[in-house]
Amino acid sequence: MKLYDTLTREKKEFKPIKEGEVGIYYCGMTLQESPHVGHMRAALTSDILNRYFQYKGYKVKLIVNFTDIDDKVLESAKLEGKDYREIASYYEDEYLKASKQLNIQKPSLYPRATQHIKEIIEFVEELIQKGYGYEVDGNVFFRVKKFKNYGKLSGKKLDELQSGARVRVDEKKENPLDFALWKAAKLDEPSWISPWGKGRPGWHIECSAMSTHYLGEVIDIHGGGDDLIFPHHENEIAQTEAATGKPFANYWVHNAMLTIKDEKMSKSLLNFIPINELLKEFDSNVIRLYLLQAHYRRQLNYNREMLKQAESGWEHIKIYLEKTKGYTGKPLDSYLEEFEKNMDDDLGTPGAIALVFKLISEANEASIELSGNYRETISIVLKTLGFNIAHKESVALGELLEKIIILRNDLRNEGNYDMADKIRTVLFEAGIVVEDTKDGSIWRIK
């Protein structure tokens, strides 16, 4: 299995730190807004990593954090006139509800930053002791220039950089590029007692403290949206490796953004599509199919026409599953090998999805003896990709088609062949082939 590593800019064969186990830290939501489709693309990427490693026989420990204290969380709380904890809890609940609907497996843990103030303070103390952190008026900053390889993840050069998006230029800093590890308390803002006075953690230190707390000083995989490569993950690497003296993560996995007209989907640009609104209109499996038909590292423009195509694609799959309900058999090893070949190449979900449609096409032409084998193979692939094929569909398409066939047979028995032929033509245009046999009419997917 190979994964594309953002740090080395190449696909690398996956080798776990501990045989048969994999530790993954994937950056989750900052709880400032309703989760949108872009957030769920990141969640889906971590979900596919989790599911496929389980399929391969690994014991997976997946940590997906929530940032519940941050400048943007406090800004949202102020705008809405609510306590930051109420804001964070509300958007966390929305995210968890959407995740459940999208059949995203629960990770091992959803830690919150505010639950780990002790670990964060200890981490900052370690950086100060080693000369990487310095305190000014209750604020603690990280000396970027002291970390020799700063910029290695993003490819940015130190002398070309400006302060990170979430760090204001501050005259108290030794260097404008230095970022906050700890922020001194401000009036009417939440704070915690620390060796430097009351304050709250900086954004980047939260993830370093939580990832090392749960997964150790060196982790297998660290991931998130590619908008986090700089400054967030760059700063995580700097402060973590400065503290431990070890490589932070062996693989850096980043999913590309979901965009609208080539702009990042975000609340600030007023161009985001709340996932809960989309789930009212489209089946969760349709949204998953839409997202997985594009490779996770490919930027995907939000496109309703493509969503409609995914809806048609899922109808095709759904009809097959309804038609073969109750069929059993042994999986076809050669096709599972093809599935693994796609997925082993940096989680190639587009190829895996294409394989599903190929299998359905072949299954519709296969003998009864092989039908159960095809059904089992397709089910394994769909379940590994996280599709919910166990829930009851709102419309049992297979049963509906059977009723149409009965009606058509009645028309034929009455001698009304013109109407029977019209029904067959309409079904054919919808992708359903009706064949008249000596034992009656049968249907199959075209």
C-alpha cells in the first residue's frame, strides 16, 4: 500500500511503526460554524483511511480533534451573543449528526482542545526550557528561526514568509514570523491559569499536545485539508519536533479542498453549502458517491449537475441491490484484488467506484449460479467504501418494478400489446431491459 506523503512529495510504501497497528491524527472542525460539504470531504477522507486499514487487517486508532477555543470560535460567539461553549457544543452536535447520516465511522476519540489544557501547558513549558519558546507579558511565542527546517512541509522559504493567517503581527515578538503558543487573557475572554498568568492556548499547540498525548511522540499518519499545510501543520511540525527531537509523523496525508467556482468553501466568503441542508435533498449515499468519484487529492468544484449524476449512479446501484436481495455466495477473489490494487495506490476511490459499476454490468449478464458471488463481492467493496447498503430504502425499486412487470403481463394476456410495448420502451429508456420468456417477463439492468 502506498500513500502520497506531502512532506516528501512522493508516494511512499506504508510501513507502520508497530506491526499490525496504525495511529492516525486527522484535524477536525473548528467549531465556529455549521459543517459544510468541504468539512465532510475531510471527514470522509479520514473515514476511508480508517475503513481501508481495517479491511487490510490493521488495528486502527484514529483521533479526530475539535477546536473549541480559538479566535474564530470566540468571534462567532460574540456575533451570536452566546457563550463560546454553547457555540462549540451546538456546531459539534451538527457535525456529529451529519457524520452519522453519512455513515462515517466514529473515530477512536473526538478530543476537544479545552479538555487538554494541562497537556498544552506542559508542552509549552518544554519548548521554553529548550529555548524555542519565550514569554512576553503573559504571551508565549515560538522562535521560528531557531527551528532549522521550518518550511519543509509547505515548501515555503523562511525569508519569503509573512505571519500566519491566524497570527497578528505583534511588536512584542522577536520576529514577525514567530507564532503564539499561549495567549495572555483579554477582557471578557475565557482563560485558564498558567505559569505565565491567565490565558488560553494558541491554535497550533492544541493539535501537537493532543496528538502526542494519544498517539505518542512519533505517529504513523497526520492528515487534514490541504488548507492546513501552512501555517497550521508547518507550525505543528516545528513545535513538536523541537520538543521531542524526533520526526513528528511518518506520512502527511492532505485532502484537497471542495470549492465553489474555484474558491475555497468557507463561511467568510459566504459560499458554503451546509451539509445538513444538502442531506435534506440528497441521500447520504449519493453525497458519498459524489465525493469518492474524485480522488481525495484532486480539487473538486461543487457542481449540482455532478451531484445529480451521482444520484443516477446510486439509483443504478440501488436497483441492483434490491434485485439481488437475499443472494449469497463467495467473493470473487480476482475482483477483490482489483479493488485492492486501486485502493493500495494512494486510496484510489475513483477506480474502486468504477469497478462497482463494472461488476454490476457483468452481474446482470451472469448466470444464476454466479449471481450470489457477484452480490457478495459488490457488497464487500461498497461496505469498505462506507456506503450504507443495510438501511431500508424509502422506495423499494425492485418491488416497484415487479409490480410494473405484473401489470404489463396482464396487458399482454388481455391482448393489449401496444400498451405493453410502450411500457417496455419507457423502461428501456430508463435503463431497464424487459425480456419476454415462455415463463413470463423478467427484467434486468441495461
